[in-house]
Amino acid sequence: FLYSEKILSKFPNLKEIFLFQIWNDNVDLNYCEGKWIKVKNFISKKSVQSVAELALWMLIMWIRQWFNLGCKVKNWIYTRTPIGKNLENITIWVMGCGRIGQKVIELLQIFPVKIITYDIVFGFKEKEPWLVDLETKLKSNWVQITADLDEFLQKLDYITVHIPGIKENLGLLNYSKLQNVGWVVNLSRAGIVVEEDILKLLDEWKMEFYATDVVVWEPYIDKINKQLLEHNKVFITPHIGANTVQVQEEIIGEFKKNL
């Protein structure tokens, strides 16, 4: 959902916009700048934690095959013994190393997995101090980093997506890019992943599973890709990854301060 000029122009007295979300990629910032509308982005640490926890849950859910088992068996009992794939010796690829990507990596480090992360910032020639610190921190925790998307996509089996929905990223993960991916967890923006290509890959058994909390055309249910919604190898939740009680309480407090 884009807060475009068409929508924002309906509020001629608009002075400030408060964003309580991870990214501001769904707001027409050029229009706001031209109209002297201030855009304040408040990022809750609790919301970052909530989204990262949802990503981790979606990873574990499929690795242990809870999704299939829960659909087919009533009153089943969870045991410590892995039902399907084991968490040991698998590689988790984290696409995007911003706030959420870093938190996902932090949560994954308690498991016996190999972690690799991609982000365009790792390819910057001139390194800002924060980037040097981030790279040092990741490498000291045995996390491999890359700025080469093609190299990243050729090697991976499992991927979580945490990049903004800017113009350059829309349609980025298409059929050709995802042919070697076992499964995808997308908690970023729907437009980054081409949904029709996901369906094709799933039906061709080139991909095992797709989990997400974002869909194209959200929140208009009548326009959602019904095939994706009803596919037995797709798990979709509403776009509420960060919408916990604790996050809402923190946001309300911050909003009152700003007012």
C-alpha cells in the first residue's frame, strides 16, 4: 500500500507524518519534501524483535515439517526428535542485513547452522564506521557476508528476505533467480518476489516452501492471488509481523510524546 501523491494530496493541511514501521519505502518522500511535510520514522526495537521472531518461527516450522503435519494429523504430539529435516549442518541465507536481518542472524546463532548474509552495503568502496563495525561483528561470529547477489543466489538453499521495497528491488526475486532456492521466507515487501514465479517453482518441485506475511495488492482480499493463498506449500499470515501488544504500547507512548 503506497502513500502516494494521489492519497496525500487529499490532506491539504498535512504537516507531519509519523511512521511506526521498519521502512519508509511506502511513502512518497519526494511529494512530502515538495510540500514541506515532515516525515518522522520511529523504529521500535520491539517491532524488530517481533518480525525476527516470526521469521525464525517460519524457518523452524518448515524444517521440522510442522506445517504439513499440523494439516494432516489431529492431536499430534511434538517431540525433540526432528520429524523431517534437522537444524544441524544446514545453511541459512539472510537477504538484507539491516535491523531485522541482524536480529534474525542474532536469533539463529543459538542453533547449529551456518549463516550467510547478503547486503548491497557490503560492496561499498568507502566504508563508514558503522559498516566496518558491522562487518567485524558478523565475521567475529562466523557469519559469511557478500555483496554479490548472483553469487548469493547460486549457492543458497534456504533464504529469508529482509530488504526494502524500493524501485530497484521490485521484481528482484524472479523465476531465474530462485531456481536453486529450497524455500523462501519473505517478511519484507510482496513486490520483491514475483508471486507467479513462486507458484511455478513450487509446482515444478524446484522449491519446497514459501512463507510470507505480505502479498501483492494487500490489503485488498479480492485481488489477492488466490492460487498462492490456497497452495498447499505456501504459508501466509496477515501483515502483522510486528503487531504485538508490547509493540503497540511502545508506539502509543512514542506517539503521545511526539504530539
